[in-house]
Amino acid sequence: MRWITFFCILLCISLFQSTLMNWINIGAATPDLYFPLVVFYSFFIDVKRNVVTSWFIGISKDLLSEGALGVNAIFFVAVGFFIWSIRGMLFRGHLVTKILVTFIFSILYNVLYALHTAISCRSMNISSTIWMIFICSLYTAAVAPFLFYIFNKLQPAKNFRATGK
């Protein structure tokens, strides 16, 4: 795995997510560009690198967003590890699998984050929160194929397969 390439991809996503997201918002729906990166690396690298990359992705998101430091890192490591543990049952090479995994686990991540926010802030409108979780997860899954294409061009998945077991 090329760590310099990983950090360049992460820097580009961080810059885009923190500065240019208003260009691709659809109403209140905003895709999470960090999450497909977690899914991409969870599919193709070994468990140690998966935990490290998920942690760096989460810390990067934590540093550039409001909220408690480390929450996204913990959730990304947990979701990345879970995806890594079930990837043997999935057909990783198919685009539909990647989109569905991104959608399902994005919903899981957003529900966990919403529960954390509800517990720590003690206020949440359930119906609008569930709707936003669904819309944002759907939008994240919709942009995932484009991001997977870019990630695969910059850091080909075939290079990971030898170490991905």
C-alpha cells in the first residue's frame, strides 16, 4: 500500500468536503465523501492497515467538522472493521456490491452518529433525522461509483489483493 497516495487522497477529500460541498448539495442532502474511502480500503487491505486507514479518515473528518474529537474515528474504525470482517461473503469486484455496502453501512454509521448526538445534546427530531439519514446515505451511495473509480485509478485495488487476506 502506498501511504503517500492514501494521504494525498485523504487531503483532497478533506479539502473538497470542507470547502466545496455547497456545489454538490441537493437541498439539505450532502454526501459524505470520507465514507466511500473507508469502504474502499476495507474491501481490499488487511485488518491492521484497515484499522489505521479508517482511524486516519475519521480523525481527518473530526478535525474539519464540529463535534467531539474522535467520535468519527471510532465509528469509522468500527464500521471499517465490520466491513472487513464480512468482505469474504461479498463479491467485492461488482459495482452494485460496493454501492449497496456503502448505502447500508452509511445508514448504520449515520444512525450511530445520530444516537451519539441525541445522547450528548438531548435533542433530536426523530422523523426529520431519519429522513436526512436516508437521503444523505442514498446520496453518498450515488457518488460512490465515481469515487471508487478515482480511488482505483490512484491506488489500484489489484495491488492490495496479495496482502488483503
